[in-house]
Amino acid sequence: MKRLLWLDDLRNPSDPQMNWLSFSPIGTDVEVIWVKNYKEFISWIKENGLPDGVCFDHDLGETKKEKTGYDAAIWMVEYCLDNNLNPPPYGIQSSNPVGRLNISTLINNYKNHRKNVRISRVKKIHRGGKG
């Protein structure tokens, strides 16, 4: 079964009265791992590797001192960079429109960077250079 890492301090992904898993980028027949803050998010990935999918909330906690879902997305992108990995499919259930845009822009820019690096390497190899 695919694993979905659900980052949200308030929204219970298993709430029967809500359809939160509609935000899942990998469907609803998944094992959901609910983490409620930045620290739990990075700890889970460090211990288990990348999940099959991630759902982000932006505003985590009640104070501005709390790290946000955007901070978690930055950490995940850096983890992917350090380990030469593609980011997992993601969804964003945040009600913060600026936060949603920041998270999606960050991850999409990294995905485009990886795609451009691969294209550059392939072109270099075809010209007789080393990858």
C-alpha cells in the first residue's frame, strides 16, 4: 500500500465528515502517516525515506515562531537535492493562498531544475562529452 505523509496541525485526514484525502496526489487507498509539525515531518523522512506522496498544510501551530509547511517543503527539496531524488507527488490542503503558491512554486521549480539537468546531461553525452 502506498504511504501518504500528511502534514497538518489541525485537519485529521481520517475525519469521516470531511473529505481531506481528496487532496492526496496518490489516491485515497493509502496508508496515511499524520505528522503535525515540521520536526515530526523531517524526523519521519529521515527514518523512513521519502513517502509515495505528501500533503502539505502551510500554517502549522498558533504562533509565528512555528516552522511552516513551506519550511518543510524547503527541507524536503534540500533532502532530494542531497540524495539526487525526485520529489514525491504532492498536494496542498492549506487554506493560505500565498502559502499554497509558495510551496507549489518551490517544488515545481525543483522538478523543472532536475528535468533541465537531465536534458543537459543527455545533450552533452550525445555530443561526445562525459555526463
